[in-house]
Amino acid sequence: MDLSFTPEEQKFREEVRAWVKENLPKEISHKVHNALELTRDDLQGWAKILGKKGWLGYGWPKEFGGPGWTAIQRHLFEEETALAGAPRIIPFGPVMVAPVIMAFGNAEQQKRFLPGIASGEVWWSQGYSEPGSGSDLASVKTKAERKGDKYIVNGQKTWTTLGQYGDWMFNLVRTSNEGKPQTGISFLLLDMKSPGVTVRPIKLLDGGHEVNEVFFDNVEVPAENLIGEENKGWTYAKHLLSHERTNIADVNRAKRELERLKRIAKTEGVYEDQRFRDEIAKLEVDIVALEMMVLRVLSAATSGKNSLDVAGLLKIRGSEIQQRYAELMMLAGGPYSLPLIREAMEAGWQGNFPGGNPALAPLTSTFFNMRKTTIYGGSNEVQRNIVAQTVLG
């Protein structure tokens, strides 16, 4: 594979870089570069800026209102926005459910749902995991019973990321108990403002409210919100999971956080330690290798090949890298990385420690948050089994 970019691609990169520099709010990029907590307004504000430009659905084909970029252009866009300090695009709408609606939804569903996703106006949530169904999604128990022209949904989802902001949720629901577990699952779009939907926060180790439990008590969902055919949702879910696991790899955020790690190490005086610098070098090599793998997956997707097994590898390596750079930042900060007083951080305190490094206070929060990356999106142990079965048979 030729790893060099063409002059046209370099020109595209420069155009994206210039636009992002002009349009990304400085207060948002400051928060991102220093790992400060982003509000809903921050996240959705940036999404709407991208939506107005037509770039929120940056991976979409032109026929659905996207820019029709190549795999390389999409990668360059992701890289430039990440390095500039842009918030990560919340993937549930534009990256995950939109491709499913494009591939399996009918024309009316595409007309109804895609514009709100593309503009950033509608916030989507993911209804996959349940208390007893995480990596084993085929065991979901949330039930949707067809009654006339609607489904009655009862059950519970958990670990719903940013579900407290959700307008709509795409759900895996059980519509049949006959045959294999996978054959009785359907893919349903649910208005989270419907009567009977309850969102309850799950407080994390760092005190943050990032994930939720969502309960459904006789929630009525119009049958027209069913994507594709009833009991064929497992097929649509697999299509979505390849996008999710590629997104989890998040190689461009890793490149940005590598630079943050170097800044912290230099400020705290540990960059000159040969052994510590060796660990940074090994991390950098692994990030470059991950980037090459991402490009392979994107190329395979463009050619129509199934990249789900490789997406599993991306998820494994990407999540492990995220944990490693969080750990190295903690080591670089030493005792100054330990304080975690959420109320003080929310009030703007960043810890004016000796050395003047403002990026130390959120390190404990980052470290705690990254412990989940090897579990969500299909645990790494399960992903290794999938890859082994695919490669070895």
C-alpha cells in the first residue's frame, strides 16, 4: 500500500485545516486540549457547525447529502479536526445509525431521519447493552410486541452513553423467541420523549455522568419505525458494529493525546528519563501501526469488502493504546496527577502546581474513564475470539 498522500490529498488537508482553524471555537479547543469536561452545548454546537458546512455526515455518499469523500479524505478530515482540538463527533447518529438507515431503511425513513442527523439538530443514543447482555448481544431481552400498527416495548438498556441528551434511540429488541437467539431480534427507532421512557444516571468513578440506564415501560413505538424486516435486526446490527469498532480505535485522538503526553512529560521533567522516553517511543510506534490498519479498513470498506474482523482488531489495539497513554500521563504527573475534586474542576480550577502544568488536574478522571475502553463495543476478549475464528476457522 502506498502510504504517501497525493498533491490533491495534501491540498484537501490544507483546506480542512484552514476551515477548522477559522470555525472551531477557541473555548472548545482549549477544553479538548486540556481534557476539560465538554457540555452538551459544546458537543452539539460543534456538530451544528459541521452540519451547516455539510461535514457532520463526512462519511456519507452524495446521494444522501454527504460530501462523497474518499476513505483517505475522511481520514484526513478526522486527523485535522482531532489535532486542532475539535470534540470527537458523537458517533451514534452520523457514524452508526445513519449508515444502517441508508442501507436498510426505506425511502420514507431516509427522508424522515437523515436530515436531522446531518444537521446535528437531533441527538441519537444507542440501545444495545442490557444488564445481562453486553458483548453477547444475541441474548438481549428487551421485548417489542406487535399490536396493530405499533410495537409495545418493555425492558431495560444500560451503559447508554450520553443518553440523558438523547432525542431518539436505535434499539435492538426481541420480537421472537423461536430459533436461534440472533433470529428473533429487530432494529427499532424509538423517540426517547415517548411516555414510559425513563433515563437514570450511572455515576462513574470520577463522579461524572456519562452513561445511563434506560427503562421502557409499555412504550408505544409506531411500526413504521422498524428498520428493514422484523427479526432481521441482527444483520443490521453487525453492519453497524463494524462502524462502531472502527470508531472506537480513534487513532487521531491518540495522536493528539500523544502530543499532550509529551508536553506533560517535558513540563514535569521526566522526558529526559531514558526509560520513560522509551515507553513514549513504543506508544508512538503502536499509534502509527494502528493508523496503517485504519487505512486498510477504510480501503476495504470502499471496495465493498467485509472488514468486521479487522474492525475487531482495531477495537482491541485502539482501546489498549488509550489506556496506555492515560497511564503514562499519570506516571508523568506523579503525585500532582492524583487530586480529583470534581466541584473544583467544574468551577474552573486546574491545579496551579509547581511547574505550571494546567493539564494535570483531569488526569485521574481520564485514567478512570479509559478503563472501560477494553470492555464496551464488545469486550477485547470476545473480539479476540471473533478474530481467531475468522482467521483460523
